[in-house]
Amino acid sequence: MNQEMADKIREKFPDEFVETKEFRNDLTVIVKPDRIVEIARFLREDPDLAFDHLSDVFSVDYPERSASGGERFEVVYLLNSIPRRRRLRLKTRVPEEPCEIDSVYPVWRAAGFLEREVYDLMGIRFRNHPDLRRIFLPEDFDGHPLRKEYPAEGKGWRNTFEFLPTEEPRT
């Protein structure tokens, strides 16, 4: 079943198809980012695939890839076909510059908030997104805290808080 799905995607988008991986009967298809919206639309509209539900969009930072000339980020789309009872992990790789990809919002409206989260926390811009702005952090926040180079302890603002003493535990 998984091989048939992968073959169908490879057949339709031979130039964009990179590779497939299968782990514990879950299929991952890696594609080039250039036609991500067309690929997404195909996955949703093809009656044999019918991936009608986007459950998550997230990204992964691989700074070592960028150092060796590869694409630093992966954008991952978790898809479900409710009528076919199937899952698919669709991945694409995005370079550090320009750090952007087309939005799949026209295909799955659920991408609206999910892509905003990736933009806010990782800094990947989604072209043609109808409302791409920060969702968790203030607009003037400096940086993207899920990137590997962002300091785990923050950029010093925590040190400006007044100390709040805690009560001694009662015995």
C-alpha cells in the first residue's frame, strides 16, 4: 500500500520527487519545495489518495547541513486520509537563504495557524500566506527560539526579573 502511494507521487512529480522512507509502516515522502502547493493539491484531490486532513506542520533545524552546503531546514506536513485510513509524512527541505516556501493554506485551511507557528518559532516564511505574523511571541521579539543557534537560556531578559521569594513548605 505504501509503495503504491509513493509510486503514484513519483509518477506525477518525477522532477520534484527526492526519496521515500518507511518506518514501522509509516511512509515518508521527501520532495523538492518548488511545487509544494501542486503536490499538496494532488495529494488531497486524487481519489486514490484523498489526504483530506492536515494534522500538523512543523520544522526541523539541521545547521550542520547548511555548513556543508545543503538545505538547513525541513518542513514536515503530517497528512491523514480519513476515507482511506492512511497517513503520510510529507517533507521538503528549505535553505537558510532564502528561508521561505509557498504556503499550503489554499489546499488545507488548517495550515493557517500551523504555518504561523513555524514562522514565529523557526523563521521560515510562507509565501502567499494570508496572515503571516507571529502567533506566540510579540512582533518585536528578536530571533526565532527553536533555531539551534538561539541560546537555551534566552538572550538575557530573564535576568531582569525581580526575584520572587517562595514560601517555605509547611511541615
